[in-house]
Amino acid sequence: MKKLSGFIIIAAVVLSGCSKGYYDINNNPNNSTNASVDLVLANALKTTGATPLLNFQFLSEWMNYWAPSGSYAVNSSDGASYHEDQNTADNNGLWLNYYNNLEDYDYIEKTATASNQYFYTAAAKTMKAYLYQELVDMFDKVPYSEALKGTANLTPKYDNGQDIYEALSTDLGAAVVLFQRADAVGSATQDVLFAGNNSKWAKFANTLRLRLLMRQTQMAGRSAYIQAEINKIVANGSGFSTTESGINPGYSNSSGKQNPFWGFCINTAGTYTQDFWRACKYPITFCQVNNDPRYTRWYAPITGGTYVGCVVGAASGNPVGSGSSTFGPGLLVSVSQSSIILSAAESNFLQAEAVLRGFLGGSDLTLFNAGVQASFTYLGAGSAAAYTSQAGNKQTNYAACVTFNEKLNCIIRQKWESNNNVTPFETWCDYRRLFSLGLPAITEPPLSVSSFLNGPNVPVRILYPLIEYQSNATNAPAQSSLAHFTSKVFWNQ
């Protein structure tokens, strides 16, 4: 199923890019001499918006958000068994999709820089950083300094992940400086992320930069670098994201134009068609034990009004057919809902952790509560005040936590919840970054119970795709068949 889902999403992205009248431009602007940067940005953002959730279906399974319905015998599937190989469709598809998307942003950056279109240069730098970070987070060393040169270099070298991260932090700082220029002007209609709002773009760039830096907090000898970079963020004065960062090119109820997740679940006739993925049992149970109403927004009740989840990797016992909960009203709001690439909740939790670690000024308690409320608000779950003030509950009440690990656990626990069906990629990164600390928020969620597990824990990386060993064998780093359990990305050492 993991291989099949990867192929489906690749096809969906390609097909959606070919829809007439829907930002229909040359899909490879590097071969075009007259593609307008505003149109290329619209199409590039549309492509980016299709990837955060659906390309990472297997992560939603690994992180205990989704589970296959009992109607399918999948305990030996790639997702449930943590199987990876270099010919997995997800690996090849992710690699190709990311670099194709990067080509568009690179075209924008070069073209806009040559014509002093500062807004577009800054937007392209920001989105390149967004994509390159995730490539490093998946694969570690990747082509960067010699990449995106077309036929001028078909076999680019692989750069170290840490070097790429440092370059991206610098680029994000430069992007904010450009966004702050009075003559940095974008198209409100073609900018399908922030509608030409430079302030929101600058906040987004700063938040991405903070995300880069917080990834490195468990590395020895990085504290001084992290502090210096955060000081630069504070000094530029633009602040961090306070609203959802969502891409919306004008989603509508037409084939190929629906919000990607909506279209994944509901057809244009309004019929719910997603039969494979169901609610995972663990988050429902956790919410019920901790008086958290969000499970009623993530998932829908079965007949009779109860909420039933499935267990990842179970060979039997999962309810079949309509006996388990589907996705709920907080996730499936409308066919035209935006595709979130960075949530307001995540922005607050990143800041809360930075304050807790002493890198950033402010109140970690205030930021924590703001993060939980942002998640409640996004899902339409009302006020979070009662939830975050439960006496003695160190999973939900930050003020009840005393030690560093208790506070960090509380932040990461709520971040895990807020990422449910929004950005599962971020949960996977937190899992890898903090696993050695033994935090309940990381270790308590159950792993797959499949009897076919390839390794003891969730994989720590994605393997390089077979296509790289076929086309760039000289530079592609060699990996063993079990590297996805042992070969960690640079910040996870």
C-alpha cells in the first residue's frame, strides 16, 4: 500500500499541474525564456501544497495518527513492517517531486534577482529552504551546491547536511531583509500562500529558520551557533508566524482542483471514498483519558456515536468496513480549505521550546498555551483553557510541570497532537531528535504490532532512491539494506 500510495500521489501531482486554466504554465520553466515569475510561483506553491500530508501517508501511520482498516490484511505491508528499499515508489517519487519543485523556485530566484524583483527573490529563497530542509531531514547528504544546473551538471556532488542547514539559515535571513524592503512587491493573486503579504512571509521565513535551529538542539557543540542564529532572528524584528501558513491556489469542487486531502477522501459528487485509512486507536484513547475533545474533530463517529480506532500492524481484531472512524469535521472542512505547510501551533511550540532551552526570551508557559489554543482553533474545538489547566496533569498542564524533561515532554506531547493530519513530518523529526531522552511523548505511543517488523523502532531516515544510483552513481553515498534503521541524519547523532 505504501508503494501504491506513493505512485498515486506522484500521478496526482503531475496531473494537477496539467489542468488547463489552473496556473497552467510550462512545468519546467528552466526550458522557458518568458515564463512570468508570478505565474511560476503560483504553480510552484500549488505543487508544494500537495505534498505535506499525502506524500507522507506512511508517516501518519508510523506516528500513530492513521491505521489501515481491518478490511485489509496489511500487517506485513511496507508501512506496518517499517520496510524500506531503494526502489520504493515513495523514495523515488519524493526525490523527483522535491527536485522538480526546487527547479521552479530556482528559476524564480535567478530570474527575479536579475530584474530586481525583490519579493520573488525572497519568496523563492524561502521555499527553497523549506524543501531543502526536508530533503536533508529525509536523506541527510543531498545534492545542493551543484544541484539545479540542468544539463550543465547531470551528476552533482552530495553536500553534508549540516553545511546545507547553515546555508539555508543564511538564505532565510537574507530573504527577510528583502521582504522588509518597501520596493519588494508581489502579486496578491498569484501569491497563493500569503497573498503578497510581506510581513507574513517574513514571519514564515523566521519560523522556518527557528525550525532549522531547533532540529540541532541535541547535537554536541551547537548551542553557541544556535544562540547566535536566533539572536539574528530576533534582531531583524519581523517575529514569528501567528497564523496558519496555508497554500490555496483556488481549490474548488472540480476534478484535479480540490484541496488535495479533501480530494483524497471525498469525490466531486460529495461521496466519502477513502476506505483504506482509518483513525488510529492510540490518539482516541489518549484524548479520552486526558479530557481532550480534539479526537472528535480529527475523526468521525461510527454508527451509534462512538469513536473507534485501529491498531497499526494488527493481523486481526481491527474493525472492518464502517466499524472504525473515518476522518472528521475538523480536518475535512471544505473542498476549498487551504493546504497547511506550517501551523500556528507549531510556531508557538517551537518558540516555547526555544524559551525553555534558554535560546529565546519570553514566557514558555504563554507560548505553550498559545500553541494548544491554536490547535483547538484550527480544528474548531473551542477553548483550550479547561484542557490546559487540569490539576496535576503533566501531559496537558504546562504549569504543573517542574523539571526540564517534564516541560519538554509536555511541549512535544501537544506538538504531536497538533500535528495530527497537519504535518506528520514534523512529528517524525521530533521522534528521531528526542528518542534518546526517553520522553513519554516520544516512547509511549505504541509502535506497530506487526509480526513482520524489519527493525525494533521507526526508521531514522529514508533510503536514497534507486534512480540516483542509476544516474549519479559516482556521487550517491553507498548504503546498506538496513541503513534506514542505523544511518542517522546529521542532527540525530
